[in-house]
Amino acid sequence: MKMRDTPLWSWHVIAGLVILVLLGLHMGMMHINGILHLTVFNPEVDKAPIDWENVAHRGRQVSFVVIYVLLLAAGLFHGLYGLRNILFELNPKPGVKSTISIVLLLVGIVLMVFGTWAAFVARTTALAAT
């Protein structure tokens, strides 16, 4: 690993930890809520977490938009940087390495913009439904 890749690798590890925490929260909220009874996430305990009332409740909270966007950012960076490293293991020419990096960066930016837009539209929809 080159010295200039060390900060990226550090961010890769940090992104993995962020994913671990936020995905753990997601798993608790969506899949074992029946055991935990966390009414802060799903006020309609008798209904599934994916029922509209629970989805709209979460969608109205700014914290969930922030969590979704953070999870998206961490997941995209972690995945795309990991893919970049896998492709670099094939030892392509320097020009191909630059192209791979640029393409993955552009793909990441487009997906991040689209995902962030979707999170805000979901919040707007949930607020309009009240």
C-alpha cells in the first residue's frame, strides 16, 4: 500500500465501523423490534415495521434522514473503495488505474446524489401524509 492510500484505507475502516453501527440499529429496529419493543422507532407495536404508520413516523424524523444518508455514504465509500482495491490487485496500467478511480468516483457521486434526493423525498412524502 502506498503512503498516499493510507488515509483512504483509514476512511475505509471507519466506514466499515459506521456501517456496523447503523446496520445494527437497522436490524434492531426492523427485525427484532418485536422483542425489543422500541416504540420510539415503531409506535404501532402491533404492526410490522414496514406498515405505513411506522414508516411515516420514521420518515418524519430528521434523524432518520441523517442516518439514511450516513449509511448510504458509508456503504458507497466502503463498497466502491473495496472494489477499486480488488481491481487494482489485477495490476492494470497506470492509465487504467486512473480511469477506474475516476469512473468509481463518478458512480459514487451519482448514487450519493440520487440516494440523498430519495431520502428527502421520502421525508417530504411522510410529512405530507400527516
